[in-house]
Amino acid sequence: MLKLSALYALHCKDTGVGHVLLSLCKYWQGSDFQSRMVVPSCEPSCRSPNLVEAIPQALKWLYYRSADAPQQSAEKRFLKDLRAFDAAYLWPNTSIETYREAQKIGKPIFLERINCYTGKAKQILDRAYTSLGVQPRHPNTPEKIQQERIKTEIADFIFCPSLEVTKSFQEAGVPQHKLITTSYGWSPERFPVTRVLPPKLVTDEVTVLFLGSICVRKGSHILLKAWEKAGIKGKLILFGTLQPVIAEVCRDVLARPDVTHLSYNSNSDSVSSIYQKADIFAFPSLEEGSPLVTYEAMAHGLPILTSPMGAGGVVRDGIDGIIVSPYDEDAFVESLQKLTSSPTLRDRLGQSAYQRAKDFTWEKTAFRRQVSILRKLDSCLAKV
């Protein structure tokens, strides 16, 4: 039996990156392949037999008085018995020191990369903020780029959740044999979608949905400007936390009566109800990995209007939606008009997206990843 030890150095919640970790490891508990997760602490709902909390519950108040103590406790606990496992699975925020220690122990290291190579992300976002006439406001510093370079050199293999992420690492000079192009997924348990709603009539108003952080990185300003130009009969719903710079540069569009901003609610029933109210999911993201909202929208039978980044490697252009460069403003406006004016097109793309999503449940995604891990470990043994 192969045993994999995963380290997630942040407090674990069943949302965002934590949800990805929990969803994958949930299905790696077979007789021939098992995973163990080490975290500083977690929400009570996340606890399971294969999850280890490094911080004693009675002492959480003490550990979290220090900014570094929770991460250090998790990394120390992870390294304590790593020799008993066959491979290390390191998630974002793991320190370089722990990478080096795992390397010394001699275990193959798998790195989970959520988004693009940091240097690529910096280039994209610097350009985006500059185009808006504001100073860049993102965390991608030269220091973080250097840290990632060291980590990718130490890691044996890197999970890239979309082809766009893979390309960014290739451009950075990371050897091809390290890169594993994969995907993320969605949970039928959280979103028990059983049918696709019938298409609306041409005379009906159309609802376009954007779900996620309403920020520059996700291209929300592009969608707002396109909505203003498109002259569509309908409404645009933005469901998420509004970044101040977007509120500033797009205040006029946000004030329109056909634009609604709803604060984010992580409750799956609330999120599902928002998807069900929509006719189109629009997501012109500039820098991504493989956004979970894209899978969820497809599972709800929505046609997708997105960028190559936002497509996450799962949306097929002209089959499940329309993929267009977020920098081509005219093309984005035209695609938005095309989808809103044709119920038949929306229905065809939405039905295809609904079927496509069935291949990307977390269970199927975890199985494909398991196969990739076993193949890579076999290649390591073959070199010994």
C-alpha cells in the first residue's frame, strides 16, 4: 500500500484551497493508496481519521497569539514521521526549510500549485492595474518569486490544475517531467443538481452571473465595462467580496439599476440558488488556476463565457461555452450579446456543460490524480 503525507500549513476550512485538499484526500483511502493530512488546526466539520491537528485544542489560544507558531507546529508534526510515508504532498505556504528537510529525508515531493507561476501572475496583474491607472495592489513580490523558484527546484513533481498553469511554469524554465497537468472538481454532495432548467424565451430578461472575488485579478472590471457597452435587456449579478479598487474605477456601472452586488455567502444552498437564478456564467479572469466556480456553474447547466484562464482547462470553446481573450473588449461584448440574444445557443452550451461537469466530480478527479501519482513514483523507482 502506498502512503502519502500531505501538509497544509494553514487553519483548514472546507472552503477554497482547504476544500480542494479535503476533497482529494477524502477519496484516497483505499486498500492500495492512502493519504494523511497534517494541519495546524481545522474547523470541527473537517475532522476525520486521516487528518492530524498539530496544535492541541486546549492550547489553540496560545499558539495563535503568534503569527508563525501555527505553521511551525504543523511543519514540525509533518516531518516527525515522514519516513513512514512514501511521498510528501506540500501545499501553499509551506516553508522552504520544510521542503529542504523533506528532501533530506529522501521522499519524493509533490507540490500543489493553485495558480500560475508567481512571476507570470505578477506580469499579468502589473499590466492590469496599470491599464486602470492605479498602482499594482497584489502580493506577488520579487521575494515570493524567488521563494517559488527554490521550491520548484526542490520539488520532484508539480500539480498544475490547468494547461494555462502548466504553460506558466514551462515559460519559467521548469522541466517538463516535473509538471503534471490535472484539474480540480466539484462536489455533487454540496450541489445536488439533478436537472437543467428549460431555456428562456427571446422576450425574457436574461441574468448574467459573476461569482467570486470581485477584483482585478478575476477581470470583474472587464465584465462591468462590457455590460455597460452591450446594451443587454437583463441584469448582471456580482456575487462576492468587492475589491475597493473595483468599487472605485467602476462606480458608475455598479450604480446602474441592472447591476446587483450581493455579498458572498459560503453556504452551499445560497450559492446553488444563485447559480439556478442565472442564465449565463461570465468569468473573464486574468490570472487563475482552475476556478472551482467554473465547475460549479457547469454542473448547474450554465453556458460559460470566460477567458482561457477562467476556463480552467474544463470549458471547451463552442461546446460548453465561449472562450475569448479578456483583452479583446469588442469580442467579449459581442460574445455577451450573442449569448443573451439566443436561448437556443444558451441551451445547447448549457446542456453540454452539464454533461461535461459529470466527468469532473471530486471522486473522478481524485482517481485521475492517484493514477498520476503512482505513475510518477514508478518512474522514480525505475531510476533507482
